[in-house]
Amino acid sequence: MHTPHFSALSFALAITVGALLPSSGALATQAKKAKISASQKGAAKSAAAKPAAAKKAAAAANAWPALPAEVALAPNAPALQSKAWLLMDFDSGEVLASANADEALPPASLTKMMTSYIVEQALRAGKLKPTDLVTVSENAWCRGTSAESCMYLPLNSQATVIDLLRGIIIQSGNDASKAIAEHMASSEAGFAKLMNAEAQRLGMTHTNFVNPTGLPDPAHKSSARDLAILARAIIRDGAEYYPLYAERDFKYNGIKQGNRNALLYTDPTVDGLKTGHTAEAGFCLVTSSKRNDTRLISVILNTHSAQARADQTRTLLGWGFGSFEKVSPFAANAVVGTAKVNFGKADTVAAGLSAPWLLTVPRGTTVQTAVELQPGLEAPVAKGAVIGKVVASANGKPVGEAPLVAQADVARSGWMLLAWQHVNKWLGK
């Protein structure tokens, strides 16, 4: 009988392999560690995701309830999550839809629309030149804080008026706004007087400016309607400077900054105007968009995020362009009436429009017109003189009016013809 036996070599090999192989306990320990490591990584990933989710949840929680239209000239106007909103037709100045349009609210950097408007007016009037140099005082100087918008003008440096205007419009620079205010009116308070006088002239009845920047002050207020009126004035009165409001970025002092109006990057029909934000004012946006022959101005005041102000503006403009159209009751230079003329070499004169007349009305609307001519018109009458008006209405409500002008000169009669006409008038002929 053969008895098996291990050699010394086999015994040594077994010991070596046993030492190299982990025990079941070691394997369990390693598995536990791996599980803990994976759990820690998952927790870390979850923790990293929490701030973004929390931020989104906080924004949603702080969002205002949807504010339906109080005024709407077409059906299905949107309800928007802001404290106030408005849509205006640029050509007529008519409000197409709005909610809370006249509440005086903090306008934040929308204020700078008035600051830039005053600068533009001064440039047009020759009171300022684009190349004039403006000194940056310590009060105007921005100290590099991220808490406010800055053009980053160096202390005691000088900048041209046109660069400051770009800094106000594109970069929303508080330093640029303060510097030009001090240059034009010696102080921010002095410039605020100019701002309020201009607001009064434009018919901004729910506005009071305290500074040129929009930095918080309990007395510094404006309304959605007033800001739309101001935007319309900027576009109407400043053709040579309005393109600045569409510029996407501006580089000054080696620092390039982008325009905060997100719609300038995504909608080619948008060409202005201004963003604003403070903790008190929320996120605000005044926008102008032109599609074909229609330009609309929208205002969003105090919504909960930059994304929300852009999205709400898109919604409002989309509704406006989809719900309204331009109509022309008469062709350009059309004669729409004949006015009787007393004591003239001609008894009548044709009345017509002095310029093309376009109305913004809900799509599919039938427009009626009524001509009102000046009674008792006497010669001489000059060509182009206003001798009446034409009023347009739809569904029994007025939707616009335009002046009617004489289409020809009518000279006064000679003395013999004049005497005969007086006799006929006395006789009732």
C-alpha cells in the first residue's frame, strides 16, 4: 500500500500561496470599504447637486403668482409672474395689454434709460460733444465690488462722453452714470432734478428719480407705463444713438463685458433696451422688437430671475405680434374729403393725409372712418394747413385719428368777387 506524502517543496508552496491569498474576512473588509467609498462618492455628487436644485426651488418659491391682464385689446393675453407688465405699440403709443401698469415700483437700472436719454438729448442739442472728456471723481469711482454694475473707470481718469454713454447703456455702469451726472449737473442730486423735469415733460406721472443709477432709495420709483413712455421717446428721438442699445458687448480699460439683455443674443428682432436688478426691484426688463412694419415695447417689472424676465418677454411679444396687425384705412396722398372755403378764388379744397397712416388693431378687425372738416374755413388757405381730421373706430370704439391737410393753396378773392360772396353769404346762398 502506497502512503501519500508531501515533500518539503510542496509544503513550502502551500504556505506561500496561503499567505498571498486574502482571507474571507479580508475580502469582506475590502468589500465594505468599497461600498463606503461608493456611498461617499454618491453623497458628494448629491451634495454638489443640492445648491443648484435648492437655488431653483428657492426661485420657484419666490416667484410671484401669475398676474393676468387688466387691460387687453385682443383675446388670450398672457398672465405673467411679475409685479407689473405692459405691452405698447410704438407707433401710436397705445397700450395693447397691461397689468398693474401704474404702480410706482423700484426700477433698478432701468433708471439708466433716463440717464442715457438726457445725455443723448444734450448731444443732439450741442450741449455735449461725443469727444468731451469727463473726470471720474471718488464718488463716481467703482471700487471693484461685484455688488454693483461697473464700467471700471479708473479713479481720477477721464473718459469721453460717447464711451460713458456706451458704458451706461451696454454695461449698465453705475460709475459711468455718476460721472456724467456730476459733469452735467455738478452732483447726482442736481442731475436727478433734470431727470424729473424730463419725466414730467414726457408725461411720466408715476415716476420720481433720486439718482442716475437706480441704486435703492425709498423715494426712487417708476411704473411700467412710464418706462414704456420713456423707451418710446428714446427710440423716437434718438435715431443716431439708438443702435447702441442693441450692442452685445463693450470693452473699456481692457475689460470686455456683455450686455445683460439675453434676448439680444437669441432674437434678431430685438434691438434694445435695458435690464435692471436689485434685491428690492427683482429682475426687470424693458424690450423693443420690430417685425416687418410693427414695433412693440414690452416692460417686465419685478420677476424672480433673469431667465424669467427673458421668458416672460418672449411670451408677451409673441402674443402681441400674433394678435395684432397693421392696417391702413387710406392710401398715402388719398383725398378723403372736400372742405368748403369761404371768400376764396375756389369754393372748396381737397383734404387728405399728410403722411401714411397705419393703425395697430386686433387681427381681422374691420375699421370704420369718419371725416371731420373745419367749419367756416376762410381763404387764404395754404397747402398743407390742417383743416380737419379723420377718426378711425372698430366695434364702436375709437382706435386712432390723423390730421387732414389742404391739398392745394386757395387764395383770397379779389375785392369785387369778395363783395359778391359777402352778399351771397348774407342772403344765405
